Amino acid sequence: MIRGILLLAMLAQTMLAQTAEFDAASVKPAAPLVAGGTLTGGVRLAGSQLTCTFLSLKQYIKLAYRVKDHQIEGPDWIGSQRFDIAAKLPAGASHDQVPAMMQKLLQDRFKLAFHHGSKEFPVYALVLGKAPLKLKESPLDPDTDVDSAGRAGVDVNATGGRGGSQVTLGRGSSFSIGPHTIDVRKMTLAGIADVIGRFVDRPVVDMSGLAATYDFAVDFNRNDLALAVRAAVAEGSAPPDALRGFDNLPQDSAPSIFDSLQSLGLKLEPRKAPLDVMIIDRLEKLPTDN
């Protein structure tokens, strides 16, 4: 009897693995970012249709395996090779299965192979500071984009140009980056940690213990911005001319991102932490035919 139950369980897992695959998927190189142009990209999931625009292979890996930038070890070009993907979910599939389907697509089309490891990183732990917490709790909006099967839609979009960038994450959640400020709406600290990490010299890991969503603003200065711009150029999400004349800009009086977080009752604390990493063994630069 136990043996029969085990066989049924193994069969169920096999069937699930077989169904965790898009019905159809088109993968095409994204149009190049024009110097001085506007960046538009993101993820749209409505009903059974998934549309991803101007995402790098590294971003697709993050989406599929739910990891962060610093947890992926591979060739530099995975951050600059960008593709548009249009895919259809099979009938009855839930949106929670999309990461598994994306894993299968990356393995089939790009021959992705990797192994897990652990590596100690110098990080900044985002923790509570000595000052009182000055974050405004702001719950997510109710789901409104629901299809006939009762599945909520997902709409993640990013736009950007010389004046800054805006990322919408659905249900009222978003962040925008202006000349001196990151303006956050309805986001967790874990969700914004990656963004803050672009403006400092090491990854940021949320260790605050706070799980609510908040509205707040974080200021940064020219030196912080220089790190973020160089990171964006290196991964191909900003054109090379974004750095033109940057070194000649005058110093400003804006607070550093460290000081700004402290004024909110938060702190970036230098630490070392062992983190799981994906070590890429194989990944093709171009996908197999659609």
C-alpha cells in the first residue's frame, strides 16, 4: 500500500513537471536601446497571455528562479543580452506556475545549466536604526484585474529616460527614481532593498524584520547616483552616453543614501553573510528556433 502511494506521488510530480511548460512561446532579440532614448520594458500577465519586453537574460533568470542579482554567477553578457518573450499558459494553469514554466523555457531555448553553491558576501544589512521609524504604512490596493478563471493579472512596467525612471509593480506598488530621490509607494523593505543596493558599493539584504508595505522617500547624492548609473550601463539597461559628462557635474549638497535612511529610522550596517548562489555552467547567447 505504501509503495503504491509513493508511486502515485512520483507520478503526480512527473505530471506536474510535464505540465509546467508554456503552450507556445516566442523569443526574439529586443530592439536596441537608442542613445538618449526612452527605455520601456516590463512584464504583463493577463489571463493566459504573458508578455515580457526588453528584459535581460539575467532578469529572466531572476524571474524564473526568484533570486537576486548578486546570487547569479555567470558571464557578464547575461546582463546585456535582452529579449522579448510572448508566451501562452496552458489551460487551467495558475499564475504561480509561471516561474517553473520560465525555467523550462530557459533550459529548452537557451540550454541553461547551473549548479548551486554558497558564497560569503560583503553586504549591507538593512536594519532598524536608533531613531524612531518614520515610514508610513500603505496597504496594497485590492486586485482588480481578474480574468474569468479568477486569476489576478500581473503588470510590471518600467520606463526611463534622462529625467529619471518609473517602475510600476501592480496594485498601486511602484517606485520612481528622480535626480536626487527614490520615491517608494506601497513596497516592502525587502522589495526595495535591491534598488537601494544599486546606489551603494555592495548588495543590500533586508534584515529589518518588517513585512508591511510602506510609502517613503530616500534621498541620495551625486556619488550614490554615479554607482547606480555605472551599474545600469554595465548591464545594458542604460545607454553608454548616460555617463557622458557625468564626472564634470558639480558636487551637490544632497544627503547620502546612508544619511537619508538614518533619518527614516533605518540603517545600512556592513556585514558578511553566506548567501546561496546560482553558478551558471552553460547558457547560449541566442535561443533555439521558436
